[in-house]
Amino acid sequence: MIRKAGILACVLLCAGCLTPKRIVPTQYYTIDPVIDVGGAEATALTLGVRPFAVARPYDAGMAYLDSRHRLAYRVKEEWAELPRDVVTRAVMDAITATGRFADVGKAAEMSLPDLMLTGEVRKFHENRSVHPPVVELEARLELRRTRAKDPIWAETLRVEAPIADDSGDALAAAMSEAVAALARQSAENLARADLRVPETP
């Protein structure tokens, strides 16, 4: 009787080990900023935009900052596109929408544009160290004449947006809002920048 019970236990244990475990698929979230900017005084200048650099932690993983200053990533949740590409495209779209420049495009695909815009995404995460949590987006942008050393305009832009709940959907919605706000600020600042070529003495 004891032997039969032992065999039965072994059979049940083996059956449990051989049962396939349920695999949870990775969820991919898009960032869809709504670009809404006003028009600006038109110029004949062309603007080339280089792909923004990005701080090392920010890739496809949905990063968050905890109360101990540790950066970690959500499990089985990722961005559908890299933060670098999303922010670069949103800023380009916002600048184009102002009508300030005769042409706005990728610098590598343009023949010597008049101006060059570069950027670095420094923050792109959820901050859980504050209550309620927020998304934090920070980028350094610099505008200069092509082949010139000194920038015409340079600024570090920072945006925060509240997160409705702890779901990936809510994080994606908040980050979409933050990206739109940063793109709008970038376009408005460039619209006010003095683009005149300084007179030579």
C-alpha cells in the first residue's frame, strides 16, 4: 500500500513537471503624441535634424525610477519604438508644422542645410519615487548654423505628466502627452529664435 502511494506520488509529480507552463507574451506600447502648434514667420532657411542621442538606459524597455534611485524595467512590457526615434520624429513634425523653415528633414538626406538641430534625450522614464507617479522626459537641444561651432539656440527642456494608474496603457498615454509637450516647446522656441546671419564688421 505504501509502495503504491509512493508510485502514485511520483507519477503526479512527473505529470506536474511535464505540464507546459503558460507563457505570458510581451506587450508592446506605442507613443502617439498629438502635435498641435501655431504658425510662425516663414523663412527661406532649411533645417537638417540629426537623430537624437539617448542616455544609455533608455531603449525598448519601459524604464522606471524607484524611491532608492534605482532604475529598473517593467516585466513583459516594452515600447514599440525606441525613445530616440519617437522624440526625434515628434520634434521634427512640430517644427515642420510651424512653417518656419522652407524644408525640414533628416540631416543625412539633405544637401548642406542652412541650419542643424541636434539633441540628446536624457530622461525617458516613469518616476515612482513621487506620489502619484509621473513620467519624466528631458532633452537637450541645440540649433546651429551648418559647420558653425557656436549654437544659435540651446536649451534643456523638461516635461512631467501624471500617470492615471499603474498599467502600461496609462504609462504610454502619459508619455505620449509628455513627448507632445516637449515637441511643442521645441517648435515654439525655434520660432522665436533669431536666425539672422550676424553682420561681419
